[in-house]
Amino acid sequence: MTTTRRVRVTAFGAADVLVIESAGLPAPRHGAVVVRVTHASVGATDVLARRGGYLLQPRAGFTPGYDGVGVLETGSEDAERLGLRPGMRVAFCLPRMRTHSTRLVVSPSLLVRVPDELTSPIAATAPLDLLTAGLALHLTGAQSGDWLLIQGVTGAVGSFAAQQATRAGIRIAGTASARSAESARASASVVVDYTDPDWARVLRDAVGGRVSAAIDHTGAAAVRDAVDPRGIVVRTAFTGRAGRERADTAVGGFRSSIRRWGHPRERVCSVPLFIATRRAAYRRMPVSPTSPRARSPLRRSSCSASTKCAPPTSGPRIRCRGAKPCWRCRPPSRLRPRSCGNGGWPFPHGIG
């Protein structure tokens, strides 16, 4: 039997809970292939999981690592159909942690060929952060000319998102610390200090209003104050209290799911879930991170009413007058709508 050496988290805690062990490698089945891992990245998610604060890894005994680069050792018919052959360098991002190993058995649908001009050490740092940035940017629906707020624009995800958005003609506003403000200006037209308690107002003054969308990794409520009520906030992570990270992340995700119909709306960007449920889209994402169907959150079609639906900013809610309600006026089935006499569904009570 082929063996692999892997890192294992024996218990939650500091770095001394990590051990390196040998284990048998299961035989590939159902078109799976063996990849010899040459490089795997270590990121903040791995550290958080090792400490016990990662929501998707609630128990110890796991092998950390979501992404990496390796060499394809075995082939299969499925791999051939995807143009993957033994000896080829491949990059990957998995739906669950286990890449800190010397060998992996994976589905070829999780593998993407590494271009010859890209070195393996550089390529190994990209998959998870690049996918997070591309998926988050897609979820914002931002288009050329829109203002996009990126929290932590100098970070790995923030810098990838800024590069992709700039290529699409999107204007970037970013947050950074005073120490990294200078480097942030290389990616963003407007940079504000997130340590300023009133940074959202400073940002609104700088861009002449509210931004169309935001990519946020903190879960902070202040982000909503900077976004247009018709816009969208995409949460890629939630900052939790020490020792309470998993619970705080769960609460943050629940609140965002409720605000999916709010003003502004919210979406949660989860790359592991995306890979597990949208495998074909995952393979296209590194090549085309922004979907051609993505539309600006401020340019969505309205309902059949003669007057367009508008989100409430203050005072009573403005409701749909069309015979066929638009997406913004139609409440989720589990919510009881507030009654109105305008001939269409009202905005759902208590949302926004």
C-alpha cells in the first residue's frame, strides 16, 4: 500500500499540538487520482482551526490545509477528459481540510493545471485566497464605474479582489491601518483608517456618497453604514471574541442570512461550500473570476410597476405597486408580509 506523511492536529492549542505521522493511502476509486503534494500554503484559517476557533472544523484529529500544488502521479479516464495527465503540475483547493500531506487521493474535478510560467511556491499561495476574492467579487455584482469597498485591501484576499475589480473598471475604496495605508493606495483610489470609529462617514465623504457594494472579512456592522441601501455586503469571514470564535461566526452567519433581504442585502461567501456544491463553476473560477452574468446591485431590473421599487431609507417603507412583484418586493415564504393597499407584495416586515 502507498503511504503518505501528514500533519495532524492532536488537540486544539498552540503549535506543539501538531504531529507528523505516516498513514496508508487508500486506493483511488471512481475516477480519483493520486497527487504528490509539493507545496501547501499555511494561512490564518489553518491557525484558527488549530486553536479550535474555526466553525467548519469543530473537532481535533484533522489534517489542516485547504489548498496546494503538486504533481499528478496517476491518471484516470475522468482526468484524461479534463486534459490532466500523470507528471503534470496541478493546483487544487478542497472542500475540507487535508492538504498538509505528502500525497492525496482526490477527484480530478478538483484539479487545475498550473501554467508553466508560474512557479509552484507562488502558485500554492493562491488557490484559496484567489477563489475567495473571485467568488466574493462575483457575489457583489459590481460593474465598471461602481464603487466597491474592500475591508483589508492590503491582505491576501483584499489584494486579489482589488486586482480583479480594477481590471473590470470598478473603482476601489479600501480600509487599512495607518502603517499599511501607503501600500493600500497602490490598490485603492480611496483609503480610510479602519481604527477611526467614524471611518464609514469619512469614506462616504471621500467617494461622494455610499458605495455600491462591499467585501468584508470582519462582520462589523459599520460596513452597512458605508453601503447604498440598494447595494450588497459580502461577508467572507467574521471576527469572533477570543475563545468564542465558532459561536460568534455562527451568529454572524445567521444574521447575514436574515439580511439577505435587507437594505443593503448581505451574502456569505464560503469557498468550501462553493467547491462542494458548484464543482464546474469552481474549475472556471481561476480563469474567469467574474461571471459575465453578474450585474451591478444598483442596476437590477424593477417590477412591472410604473414607478420603480425603492428601498426604504427613512420613514415608512415604499412598496411595490406592480401586479407582478419584483425580487425586492417578494418576501420569503416563512415571513409574514405587512399588509398594504398598493396591489403588490409589500416589503417583508422587520427586514432591513
